[in-house]
Amino acid sequence: MAEDKTQQNDRPATKPIPVKPAVEPMSNKDEAPPGTPGTGETMAPKTGETYVQGIGGA
């Protein structure tokens, strides 16, 4: 009887566990992924939305 319960618990979960992506998805205003060297986070004054923008340099 105890063996039956063990076998039932050894089955994988029926629903997948959600996993947060390592990198946030880019918005339509982003010029590069967050954390890219040579970029900075900018805030739009009218909307308050933040996005990643290149800061120049070579």
C-alpha cells in the first residue's frame, strides 16, 4: 500500500512551473537589451515610460 503512494508522488507535475526570463523583453522603444555596455535607461517625460537608449561613443 505504501509503495502505491510513493509511485503516485514520483510522477512529474501536471502543470509547468512558470519561469521568469533572465532578460526582460525589449519594448518597441528600446535600442538594445537592458545592461548592454554603452546604453542607459531613459524616461519619456510625457508618459513616464522607461526605455534603454544608446549613449553614444565608439
